[in-house]
Amino acid sequence: MCSLLRGEEMCLAQLFLQSGSAYDCINELGELGLVEFRDLNPSVNAFQRKHVNEIKKCEEMERILGYLLREVKKADISLPEGDVNPVAPLPKHVMAIMEQLQRLEVELGEVTRNKEKLQRNLLELTEYTHMLRTTRNFVQRTSEREPLQVQYEEFPFLEKDTMMDYSSMQRLGAKLGFISGLIRRTKIEAFERMLWRVCKGYTILSYAEVEEYLEDPDTGEPTKSVVFLISYWGDQIGQKVKKICDCYHCHLYPYPSSNEERNDVVEGLRTRIQDLHTVLHRTDDYLKQVLMKASESVYTWVIQVKKMKAIYFILNLCSFDVTNKCLIAEVWCPVNDIPMLRRALEEGSRKSGATVPSFVNRIPTNDTPPTLIRTNKFTSGFQNIVDAYGVGSYREVNPAPFTIITFPFLFAVMFGDLGHGIIMALFALWMVMYENNRKLKNTRNEIWNTFFEGRYIILMMGLFSIYTGLIYNDCFSKSLNIFGSGWSVKAMFDAKVWKDADMHGNRFLTLDPNVTGVFKGPYLLGIDPIWNLASNRLTFLNSYKMKMSVILGVIHMSFGVILSTYNHLHFRKKHSLYLVFLPELLFLLCLFGYLVFMIFYKWLVFTAKDSRLAPSILLHFINMFLMQDDGVQPLYPGQTGLQVFLVVIAVLSVPVLLLGKPVYLYWLHNGSHRLGMYRGYERVRRNSEEELYLMRANDMEEGSSHSDLSTSGERQTEEFDFADEFLHQAIHTIEYCLGCVSNTASYLRLWALSLAHAQLSEVLWTMVMRVGLRMDTSLGVFFLVPVFGLFAVLTVSILLVMEGLSAFLHALRLHWVEFQNKFYSGTGVKFCPFSFSLLPSSFEHDGLL
């Protein structure tokens, strides 16, 4: 809990790694994920570092593995399930893995190329077969032509005799040639126009569409093709026709000169196609065997190569000592994990068989350490909400522990509905129960991943919505009378306030709580269900929820201001406790805390008998700033004097907040050195710089802040910039004072969204569900089924998803702007440990794993 509240205490350490055991030591640290490495060679180019060749080998292996994974996925072969976590291979085993991968790549490449070549041959033979079958009737031209055939002729004398064929043209001396093939259906019109324009009509084009879809050899997609036959006159025209066919990527095939030759070719093609199908089937079987064998080990290889590449990358961050026999690395490490770090180095040295063990040494530093906050699967979602605003500064108070309660509660205030909360909680509970299901965790749907990662947040929001739904007594816009209403209608008749004539003559009747027996006491839990029938229900709920929003807002902001004291005390800024925290708290409580006091006072003091005499709180609050009463009845005796006193205190706290801290720091810098004090310790004469460094390190470990007070002799001689400090504090003062007003008003969104959610739920029930329930015919039961389905769909899509997202975003804003800015800076750097489990993989990003 301490780690979650303030973060882990960090230290800077030096690792002294023997050259022979450095690889194994880094491997052990990567498995544990304890430290974050610093780059000790920032000026060295990435291509000039020591282990750049090893990284290139790893990248080459990654390329081969990517090729294997793509082929495995293309063949629809599933990878073996189960959590596989092999250790990183030793450097001497890298070449064996490299050779195995290269051999597998060559074998797979040859089989794939042979398969593609066979498929192309099969496609060509299939196209040739379609061409021969389709052009069977193209040569003999009759008066009955097929609808899809289009022909152009440039011999007018032939048009007179429709039965004349090509042999007649040959007898007239025309040297005819034939070109046949296939072309895509989308290109046939442009192809036809080009033939007409270029060949001046000395061609005859006949074409027909192939009924079957043929596979495109380049894209592999099924396409529609057209068989064409071009009859041309003259060799020059033939050359032009061939060039046009090449431009349009036509597949040309030889045209037989006689029917006998055509039949022989068709028969030969049928035999060759059957043989190719047999060979392709065997090739597919062999390819599948190769891929099955590769799939058994490819996931293990991916993890090994990823670990090996990461180790060499870390080794490039290290530097050599003077003797070039020892690697030196600097790491950030949690103080509590130092013993584990030492054991990891000892284990790495033992595995490598090094005679000289590697060791760790803590070093002092003035650099700000990264922030590490340990979380589990329950708290990680809430911590992500805080980190989205900004990573906390080192050792400052973390809002996440309080967000676990306040965030779902404020969400539920805006989303309060018992039925909707149960649906949301059940959905989240289902995700929690199946959180280890790999199909749910490893999906590429980003929206689903967002819901799944926040399953515990949704669960808490659902549970709190159930609670606020009970408080509002609202379940799908209907009230539940669980404990019995505290109001009695019978008492009005018993007291003879109402008569039977009143029941028939008035549409609305008013219950008088002053009549004995009408109001027997408050409802046991939440709002009395009789308010669901009242005509002034909305007026009552608006007043209740508006005041509740102000109360919750002031309490939430005051809690944020109080949390800032933990930062002031931890970082030893006691002056901020009196010059920042106290004025802020006084300003907030004297104004808006007093507003909350008036709300409670009015609730408790004024009863049903004198409720009509109760004054308006809003008028009193406005008159408090104007310091006048305007003849308004006071809430209590001595109210005016108390309000003047509170306003004066609030006004006086502003200059203290504005000038107190800058003036104190100015005095501390210019006058405190004469007192001879160093952070509360009596200054003593230091014989060495080492003792000074140790005192600095001790201060850092105890949480001392180095921002306001100097920690070294060099910093003490620095010139103090009073103008800069004053400007910073002036901005903070203006932002805080104006923010108290705007932030309090901002909490009214709790009332507004709660009202909107209740009204939407009521409209949906009235316009959809009530229509089905009011049908009293025999068909009403059958009509109720689709009506309930529509009601369920609209409830989930509008009230749960859209309204839930709206309430989530508003609760997020209340935490980021109104709550966290009171004590949380969020300007830190997140601790990113070197861990194999956290390393990203390009294969996972591409969807190959």
C-alpha cells in the first residue's frame, strides 16, 4: 500500500559486469525486470557501437521468422497454444539457430516457387482450354450470331453474302492471320476501340465472356476474363495487333488451323491439367508438412531472438573500464530490490562460469529518479487513469488509491440506476471470471481491448451504480417499494382533510405532512417511492441532487487540498504548510465550506411546519459577498457577523498565498546562510567531498526536495530569482482562487447528468416498453417480444454505452481538473524496467502472433 500511495524509493546503481558473464547477467535481469538502464554512450552513433553486428544478425533472423509466420498464417495453421518462455540462447548457439532458419527459408522458398510455377502453368492451360472451347464457333460465321460477339468488317462486298467464310476471302487473295487469347473484362472496351483506331478496320474482332472466374496470377483474386479472336489482313497489321495485345497484358495462345488439330490440343490439355492437379496436391501436402514442422518451433524462436536482440541492445548502452575487461552499466533500481539484483548478478556469473563475480554499487546522484508505482490487475486500471493525466513526480502522493473509491462513486452519482448498474456489473463480472481466456485477451479489436483492460473499473462502476440506484430508488425509471412508503393517504381521510368529492373533482391532491399520521418517517434506504407518483417529483429531485453535488464537490476538493500536506511534509517544505496549504484551505472552507454548512443547517433546523419560512440559501450566499441583508430573513442569529468574519478571513488568505512563499524563500536565500543551517542539520566542517555526497544521497533517500533549497555549495552561490518565483506563485494564486469558484460550479455536472440519465430512462420506458405492456389483446404477448427486444437494444446502446461513456468522461474531468490539481503535479518520468515480458514485438503488431 505504501508503494501505491507514494511510489517506490529509487536509487542509482553501477553494475560491474565481467566481459564473459555480461550476457548471462543481462539475461537474468531481463527475466526479472528490476532495473532501468541508462545510456553511457550517448555520443556514439548506433551503427558504431560494439554489438551492432550481433543486432544485425538478430534482425536477419527476425526477417526470416516474419516470412515463416506469414506463410504459416497463409496456410491457416494454428500455432501451439500455451505460455512458452524459453531462455535466451547462448552466443555460441546463435549460429546453429541462424543456419536452421536459413535452411528452412531456402526449402520453403523452393517449394513455394515450385507451387507458384505449377499454379501459373495450370492457369495457362485452363485459359487455353477455355479459349479453344469458346472460339470453336468463331471461324464459321453465320447469320445467327451470339449476343456477346461483336465483329467489324472492312470488306463491303462481303456484307452482301452473309454465308461467305474466310476461305472465300483467301480465294480473293486476302492473306488472313489469327490471334487469340484472353483479356480482363474491364479492358475489353478500350481494347476494342484501340484496335479500330490503329488498324483502320482491317481486323475482325470476336469475343465472348468466360462463365467461370479465373484466378489472377499477380493478386490471387478471382476475376472475369473474356476470350477474343482477332482476324487480321496483312503482316504489318498483325504486328500492330500483337503490340496492342502486349500493351493490354493479354494472354495469347496459338490458334489451331483445323478442327482435328483443335480436338487433339484439347485432349492433350485435359491430360496435362489432370497431371498438374496431382502434382499440386502432392506439393501442397509437402508444403503443409514443412510449415507444420516450422510452426512447432517458430514461436520459441521468436521469443529467443527477441530476448537476444534486447540483450545486445542493453550491452551497447554499457561502457568499458580502463582495462577493457569489465563492462560498467548504470541503472535505476528500487531500493527494496537491491538484494534481488545482487542475487541475479551472482546467478549470471555462476551460469557463465566466471571466476570473478559481477557486483553492484550504489552511487549518489542529484538527478531526479523515475517513478515506480507497483500495481496489480485490480489497481492497474485506476493507475492508468492517473497516468493519462501525467506520471507522478518522484515520491509525491499518488491519487490512484483514492481514485479507486472516488472515481466509480462520482460516476455512479451521474449514472445511478439499479437496473443499469446490475447489467454493467454482470458484464464486468463475466470479463473478470474469464480474464485468463486467450481469445479474450489476444484480440486486435482496440475497442474490446479497452473494455477488457478496464474490466475492474467497470465492475466497480456497476457496483456503485447499484448503490446509488438504491439511494435514488430508480430501476429502469421505476421506483421499488421494498420497505413500505413513509407517507399515508388514509390519514388525510381520517383527519377529514380530504373527502370523496375531492377525489372526483381534483386531478392532483397534496399530502400535508403536518397532518398527524400522513408522514410516519423517512424511507429506510433512499428516496421514498411515493415521489415517483408526485407531480413535483422533478422539482424535489433537482433540489436534492443540486445540493448533493455541491456538498460532494466541496468535500472532494477539500480532501485534495488536505492531501497536499503529505507532499509538503515528505519533501520537508514546512513553510508551504503555513504559507500555501493553510491559506488555500481557509479560502475554500470560509466560502464554499460555509455554503455546505448552510445547506445542512437548513435541512436540520427547518421542519415541515416552518419550511415555508425557510430563506433561500443562494440569496444568503450572494449577500455574504455583498455584505448586506436586503431584508432577507436570517438563517440563524448572528449570521451577518459570522459571514463578514469569514469573508475577511478568505480575503486576507489571498495576499498570504500570493506573497508568503516568495518572500520567505527570498529571506531564506539571502539571510539564512548566516545561521549556518543545512536542512535542519548543524553545519560541520567536511574533510572530503565524499562526505558531502553521502549527505546528499541520505537527503534524497529520505525524500528531500531539491527544488526550493540548495543542496550544494554551488547552488547556494546561485542567484535567487525573486521575480520568477513571484510570477509562478501569482499564477498559482489566481488559478486557485478562481478555480475554487469554477470547480465548485463544475461539480454541478453530477446533478445535470444524473437528471439527464433519469429522464432518458423514463422516456425510453414510456415510448417503448409501456406501449407493449398496455396491449390487452391476445396478440399483446407476441407483440411484447419485439418490443422488449427493441427496449433492450436501446437500453444497452443509449443508456449503458453512450450515457455510460458520457458519465465516465465527466468523472474523469472531475478527477483530473478539480481534484488532482490541488496536490498532484504529474511531471515525473515513468520507470521503464528492462523486462523481456514488456518488450514490444513487431509480429504482434502485424497480427502474426
